[in-house]
Amino acid sequence: MTPKGKLIVIGGAVDKGSFTEKNYEKEIEKNLNFFERGILKRILTESELKNDSRIEVITTASQIPEAVGNEYVKAFSYLGALNTGVLDIKAREDANTPHVITRLEQANIVIFTGGDQLRLTSIIGGTACHKILLKKYKEEHVVIAGTSAGAAACSNNMIYQGSAHEALLKGEIKITSGLGLINDVIFDTHFVHRGRIGRLFQAVVSNPVVLGVGLGEDTGLLITEGKNLEAIGSGLVILVDGRSINDTNITEVELGAPISIKNLVVHVMSMGDLYDLDNHEMIIHKRNQKPSVKTAHLD
């Protein structure tokens, strides 16, 4: 079934932080700074009701939900969207309350903030809140967006642990189930600034049917019909395609040993570029020129 909803996943921003970084709470407005301002505007544009949309911000992933929620309310207000609420779902019982379900049923836009994606999935997953979001995404013209941890949690497979410098050592990356809004992809965020390409390589070589999507800072993907990807924002999106892998030592080496991969395919997307998940074809956006395909092979 082709989903009627739209999904927008956002990578985060340089020095805008998450709760794990220094001085985040002391300079909350500076750290958030609404790196997504251009992307937030695009979220409004993609919604059927535009600035009149009912927006619900879910701050479950954050350890400072009130501060984060208030900043989103201010940012949308700045853009002319005045009907924004914050759902601070702290526990699974909160995610099953009629009050929360009613608000989600009435929402035109739902946004998951940054923080800890495992906290988000462990609290939301399998609840009434989760079920209504999946239903709305499939059956309604809703916009569901996630930034940083909120983006990582949107796919069926989710990276929740693993340092960048140890990413290509067997067993260093931890993967679990996400919220399942989109299948056969896995997202990693703050991708370029934090050097996380090795994390995505290991996630893909572990199961090459999954397309790895690395979201750079101030960058996102607009996903329509569950398959059409458009790069938005000012940075880069890295796609890691493992379908052509023809050799790897991942099943032979011990835990903690380096992983070798032969014939991994990487695409680099920037603003306006398109990718079709069904056909695995990328179209580079060029003004007054015929679209082309850009592919790099790592042997």
C-alpha cells in the first residue's frame, strides 16, 4: 500500500547539539538556533493546510523537553504557523492516553525532536500513539518529520549506538527496530560533521537489502509515496547501496576486528537531487541540462 503521508527526515546541524553535548542546556536557544528554518518552512509548504496546519511536536527523545518544545513553537510562530502544540510523552502510559491520541488524530504535521532515539522507540513503540501515527501516515495526507534522533527512529531498522572511529570494527554498531514508517532503509544523522560513514557501511554490509542514508547537517530528505526521495536543505545526503557487494569478511573475522567490503556503491545527493527507492536510480538536479546519474564505487 502506497502511503498517502509525507516523511521528512533531518540530519541535525553543526554545533547545534543534542543533550549529550557540552553547554547544550545553558545555551539552548543558540544551540537549537533552528538550523531547520528553511526545512521547517518546507514542512509547512508540504502540508495541505500550510500555515493553518495543526502541528504537534513530540519531545520524547529529549532530556530537556520543555526547552526544546518551546523553541519549536517559537520557530513555527516566526514562520507564521500559530497552531503548534508540544506532546511531552515521558512514559509508555502517556502514549496510550485518549488525550494524546485525540491530538494526534487532529494533527496535520507531527515532528519528532532530537535526543536519544532508543528512548523514543522504547517509549513510543507499540503504543496507541505509535499505531495512530502509522495509520495516519498510510491513510492521510499528514506530514511526519524527525530531526536527528527523531529521524533515526523513523525507519524499520535503527542505529542506536556506535562510535564513529570504531565503526568498521565488527560488532561495534548496535541496530534495533525503529518506528517502521519506511522499510529497507536505515538513517544516520549528523553524518558529515561527525564522520559517521563507517557506521553506515557496517549497517549496510550486515544486510545489503537495506539502503543506508547518511543525513548531513542542515540537510534532509522529503519522502513521498514511500519511495521518492528529494534532498532538501543546504548540505549533503550520502546513500550507501550494498546490493552490488560481491565480497566481505564480516562473517569470518572475530568481534572487534576490521571489516573488509568489496564493491560498495555510494551516491552523494545535494539540494534538489532525487532518488527512486523502487528502481534505485538517482537523478541529479541540473538547470537547463538533461538529468544524469552520479555513482561512485568503493572497492
